[in-house]
Amino acid sequence: MGRGISDADWSNPEDTGAVIQFFFKAENRGKLGQGGNPTKAALNECAAYLAKNQEVKKGGPTTAGAIETRWRKIKSIFEAILAVKQKKFVGASGWNYDDETGFGVTESNIDEWNDFVRTHTIFKPFATKGWEFFDEVQEILPATIRGKYVYNASGHSSSTPDLQSQSAHSQQSQTSTPHDPLGSATNAIQTNENPSTISHPPTPTSSSGPAASTPHPSLVTTPAPSTPAPSTSAPSTSRSALMKRPASDMDEFESPWGAKRGKYTGPEAIFSLSQSVQSVGNAIRDSMPVPKKSSAMSPTKKIKMACALLQEDRRDFIITWDQSMELIIIFGQSSIAAGVYMSGQDDERGDLAKLLISKHSQSLFPM
């Protein structure tokens, strides 16, 4: 049975040093991808380099997969030590790191040290000596891994010209006069209200002067004249006359307001009625309360946001790389745990991460 990736042994510091020396070479530094992680091609080249130049004294061969795992460990050690140096490592208050003596543990603080490394096992080898590869790794890793977290937004181009063109187009559309189909219908109704189309009995002639001009139609009932009209001037209206009404007028009806009545076609009356119904509907709609959308976050979105927060906290040294990996697994099993982590403040999430990891084995959160 062949050896697997897990069979690679890194207890010999020379093996780790050989990996670091490979990426320390100037021609290989550019082969580190985003976040200081080697590309697949670089890992294969490193594996070939170790097979040729480094004798494996213990364990299986150092394959590309084994080198990738080891490089992540190297990065975690470097990031943790750098955070302690910069006084940014949460939970390391009161501890100082020296490149020669490490954390300078003595008999007087051995108990505190044991409590410290029980939670932060990554520092255990550096109780009385520093990490021999710190300076080399500091030169290899890009600036973003060395605490200078500057977001490069050069990939986002400015959209000012587009916004200006859109603004000009908006102003042009506002100054133009759009076609108004409702205005045409309104004009049609107003045209039918013209006095020339209103039927009324003929005005009797008077000796005092010519007949008065035709008044503007009104929807209010016209008051009765002060003097009754002569009986001889009003034409008689009989049932036979109404029966002889032209067929072309059958689709029209007379307005019931006043003696001077205007004629409206059937389509115009339907249009007016529909406008009234629409106004009533709008009034009812405006009086009803607007339903509010639920502000509850879905479990999937909550887990996604919590994992993004883990990445930021790891870069800010609030949590370690190992802790972030464990929390990703926990969040995938429980959105409640993801919500609990997001609710913590910046200075609380380090301790909150430890608590979530320790309680996970007790099935505190439902799966």
C-alpha cells in the first residue's frame, strides 16, 4: 500500500527549511498567488526540488499536497508571531516575543504559559527560543500578509461618464412633451360640451332686441326663467316624435342634469366611469397599510456573512487560521452558531470563537 499525503513527516526542521528556501529564491517569489499561497505549478516544482535536493529521513515523500499543507502551517506561525509583535494578537496580553528567546518563559511564569499554550498551541515550540525562519518568511510573503491590509480597488473603473450621459438623457426626456392618450379623451369630452352640440328649445323672439347668446353649459340645474315662455313658441313633443328618433342616435344618451343637456357617446361614458372606479380603488389602496418585508436573514446568507467575517478576523489576527477552519465547519452545521459569532464585537469574537469550538462537541447548537 502506497504512502499518502498524511504520511509526510515534518519533524525535521531541515525539511521545513528546504521548503522556505525554495520560495525564498528570487525566481520563485512571483509564484505565490493571492494571499501568499503557492500555485499548483509552484507546488509541483517545489516537490521536484525537494526530491532532488532534500533526503527524506523520516515519513513518506513530500508531495505537492503535503507541501501545500505545510506552507499553510508556516503562514499561520508567521502571522501569529507577527501579531504578537504588533500587539494585535487577541489573548496574548502580557506576553512579549523576542527573535532570540521567544516568549522568555521562566519558572516564575510557567503556569501562566501552560494556560496560554493550552488555547494557543501554535506558540508552544517558542517558549524559550524564537522561530528561526521568521525573517525569511517575512521577505517571502507579500505586504498584505505582513499587516498592511490595503484593499486594491484599481480594478474598479470610474463610471462618471456613464452617469453624466444618463443624467443628460434623463433631463432631455423630462423636457420633451410625451403623447397623452388621456388628454385626447378629455379633449373629446370637452368638444362634446361645446354649446353648438347642446339641444334646447328655441328662444322666443322679443321686441326688446335680438336673442341672447347661447350660455356655456353647466352641470348645475338652470334656474327657471322669470317669465314663462309663450305656449305657442314651444314645439309639442309627442310619443310618435320620440319613436321616430334616428337609429344613429340610439347609441347616445342625454345628460339628466338641467334643461340644457349635452350628448355623450357610450364609449365616453364608459371611460368616465372607469376613471371614477380607478380613483375609488386608489383611495382604498392608499388607506390600507403597506405590508412590511421581513427583515429576517436566511440561514444560507447568515452562514455566508459569518464565513466572510471569519476571513477578516483571521487577517486582523483576532482568530488563528486553525480556528477559522474549525468555525467554518461549525457554521456549515449550524446557522445559529454563525449568528452568535456575528453578534460579537471585535474585541469579543476571539474569546467567542474559543467558546464555540469548545462547546461544539457538546452539541450545544442544533444541526
